[in-house]
Amino acid sequence: MPANPTLALVAHDAKKDAMVEFAKKHRDKLAAFNLVGTGTTGGRIQEACPELTITCLKSGPLGGDQQIGALIAERKLQGLFFFVDPMSPMPHDVDVKALMRLALVYDMPMALNPSTADILLRSARLTGLKTTSETPEVGTVDS
């Protein structure tokens, strides 16, 4: 098990610039996490912030969303930052909904925009979490 919590960074095409700016702005805080990202998003973050280590998965439409969903179900992920573009059609909308559903089912912190991500990155839920064994079980309430 990793000593640091793992965060997933995902962004729709029209929100990739916002995700890169978020990573640049919070690079010091993000350095304390294990990071995973979908293909293009992860690559762009790594290019803009070479000091961050991010594991790049497949592109979202090519299976990256499912890879992140598997990490959620296996309790290997403690937070999801998924910058969503509500104005663009999503050809892989089913995958996106499945990913959000898993985050809800497993009661995982999820930010869908930079404002919520700022708050979540400062939260005790993430900063006080040290291992996946501290993640609450499905159906339990975290006080």
C-alpha cells in the first residue's frame, strides 16, 4: 500500500488547460500525493510540472476512465478531480457516468471544477489520509 493517498486527475478536452493551471498552482500540495491521470491530461500535467510524478493511463475514451474506475473499486484511489465540460457533447458519456457513479458508490471525494478542487485539496479528508486502509467502507458514514 502506498504511504501517500492517490488522486486521479482527469479533464475533458475543453477543460485540460484549466487542469494544467490547477496543477501548476497547486504543485507543492500535489507533490505529496501519488497521481494518476488519463492519457492526454496526465501528459500535459507532466509536461507543465516536471517535478510531479504522474502515472499516465489510457486516454479516457480508450479505456482510461475504466482504469480509474477500477482503482476506485479496488480502493486504491482516495480522490477524483474530474474537470467536466458541461457544454460539449461527450462521445463516451456512458464511461463518464460510470466513473462518477463509482465515486458516489464508494463515497470518494470528487471535484468536478477548479473551485471544488481547491477546497478538496485543503480538506482534512485528503490531507489527513495516509493509507487506503483508512478509507471508510462502502455504506459507512464518515464523521
